[in-house]
Amino acid sequence: MSCTSQVLVLNCGSSSLKFAVMDPHDGTVAMSGIGEALGHDEPQVSWKIKDERHSSTLPKGTRHTEVIRFLVDTILSQHPALRDHLIAIGHRVVHGGEKFSHSVLINDAVVSAIKECVALAPLHNPAHLAGIEAAKVAFPALPQVAVFDTAFHQSMPRHAYIYALPYSLYRDNGIRRYGMHGTSHRFVTERAAELLNLSVNEVNIISAHLGNGASITAVHNGRSVDTSMGLTPLEGLVMGTRSGDVDPGLLMHLGSRMDFGLKEINDLLNKKSGLLGISELSNDCRTLEKAATDGHDGAQLALDIFCYRLAKYIGAYHAVLPQVDALVFTGGIGENSSLIRHKVMTQLSGIGYAVDIERNERARFGEDGPISTDQSAVTLVIPTNEEWVIARDAAELVPPDTPNHDPSTRE
Ligand code: ADP
């Protein structure tokens, strides 16, 4: 296989590890895969290379380190052209706290800073640290870069990120809005600027990332100025299994009147609420759309609430921004559900939104473009590509003396 410079992108979750080898110039994926059920009884790894799919069962208890070993010893060893063209490793890191507003080359100080943020992302950051450690052992010559989900939101002004709580909780404990999905919001911001023929530092958008997790961001002059996720990913929009915004008094009510413990409250709000909780059927938007068509009342109510709450946030972010060049839908639901987009835009007709039915139906996964009528507020569908942002950032941060260093990847 002939190939140009490649970046290995690693996304280590608490019990999974997604990997991809990608060309940072154009986002072409040469190989991708996932290790799942890590730490459980039957861990599996599956991968795709040259359109061929493979999978393998891994020994019980396999964790991130062993998956990276498998990647090196079993997958990449059969594809030396790919391995030999790697110039860097890019790691998705969920939480960088206030320390990182950009992607960085990983060194000991960065590792320590990611450790300090473990309290803010107790499931994710330890997994990222394990992945970074294992990747350093497996690829000692390659530079490693951390790309943070929180980084894009570090531009928020204080009035957007400080909660109306005693200020000491922020000063002494770092309790504030951090926001997530920053890599996705950044990608669609850059792509929206291209589609709108604007430079990134003059584009103003409202970016709605709607997947299993969902968040919305107000972007002013290419920078995040407010976002719906908060200290944790629980705040904001209705999600697959997360409640999004609720009255904080609910927590006391559940604890004191209904004897819920902290773990039960956590499970209720994070795993049993949202689309799943309302519909009593599924967290999956496709399933709900079909059920609603078949007359399932819970499914219909879940979709109605999802759209209503999203429309309210969009309205609020019109108040945040001096001007909105485009509303952007992205993520699995945002890219694929013409129904959700239609409902939300109809709800927003009072502030100038109108869906072009044909464009909305035509917008398919992998394509981007407008779905609004020519006379109405511009609305775009943009498929997100967080892996490509990670690969690009990693390639840009490669020091010049690195083996295989390709200067054309630097801007
Ligand atoms: P994650 O946050 O896990 O990355 P995704 O971005 O993949 O999630 O989004 C998953 C959601 O996208 C699911 O609710 C799924 O039902 C929804 N989705 C995917 N395709 C469609 C479709 N064609 N119509 C409606 N919803 C869809």
C-alpha cells in the first residue's frame, strides 16, 4: 500500500478504545477499529482495513494497554506501509480543565495536568492516561498529542461559565461550566465558515451536536462564547439517556422524600432519563421515530420534548450572539434526522427559520449544505469529524526532528 504521512488517532473510553489511522491532510481513513468490553469477560477487537472487516476475541480482563499491543503486533505488523508512515499519535482527552485551550504535545507536565483533571472526568481521564502510557511504550519514537473536548470552550467569558453559586466553589474547587464536544463544535465552525465564504474568525453560528450525548454552542467570531453542557455532560439538552437541565431542587426531593442515594440519583439522571426515560421504550432516535409513526405516545412525547427544549436553547443563543450567520446541525441525529430538524425549525418560525423540505430530505450522511429556504435564517447540516481534527492537530504539532516528519502537514 502506498501512502503519505499518517496519524494514529486514539480515543480511550472507560471500557472501549477506538483507533484510526488517518491522513491528516484530507481525513482519509486507512484503517479504523474498536476494542470493546475492556475489563469485562469477553473483550473484542474489530477493525476495518481496505474495506475488509476483521474481528478477534481478546483474553478476559484485556484493557487499553493490551489493545494497543494487539494493534502493533497483529494489525500494523501486517501493514508495515501504514506503520512506517505514522508521524504522530493524537489522543482524544475529555477534560483539560482550565489548563488547556489548545491541543498540546504530551510531556510529563501535560500528563500531570490531565491527572489533576481526573476529578472532573473520573471515567474518562484515567482511561486516556492509560492509553497515553501504553502508546508511549508501543511507539517510543512518535510524538503524542492531546486534543481536549473542553479546549474550544475555554474562550467563554466569565459570565457564561460561572454558576450562580458561592464564588469560592469556583475559586477553590474549580466548579464552573466547562462544556464538552468542543472538537466537534470546532470542526463544524471551521466547515461552516468555508460554506459561508467567511473567515473562521468572523463566523457566528449556533452549533447543535445531537448524538447520544447532545450539546449546543454559541460561536462568536469563531470562538465558543456559551455552551449547554456544564461541569459535567449532564447539563443542557435532552439526550439519549441523560435528563439535561432539571430543577436542582429535584435532587433534594429525590434524596429526602424518596430515599434515593447518590448512586441512584446519578443512574437516574445519566442512564435512565432523556429519550429513554420519557418514552419508556428506547434512547435511539430512529426507534422512536418509527414507534411514533406507529402511534406510540411515549415515543412521540420524547421527540416533542427533545425538539422543544432544543428550540428553546437556540432561541436563547440568538440572544447571546449579536448576529447568527447559520444554525448548524451535526452528530448522529443532527446529520440524519430530517424529522427532528424539521420540527425544531418549525418551532423557530417566529425568529425566521423555515425548512426547505426537499433540501432537508436530501441532506444525507456524508454531505453538507443548507436545508433552509433561500429567504429564511440559514440552516446547515454538517457531518462532524472529530477524528480528523485530532489527526490535523497532531500533525501540526509534530516537532521538525521527528522521523517521517512531513513539513507539508504544517500550516
Ligand atoms: P454518539 O454520541 O454515541 O457518538 P451518534 O452521534 O452516533 O452518537 O448518534 C446516535 C444517534 O443518532 C442515535 O439516537 C441514532 O438513533 C441517531 N440516528 C442515526 N441515524 C439516524 C437516522 N437516520 N434517523 C434518525 N436518527 C438517527
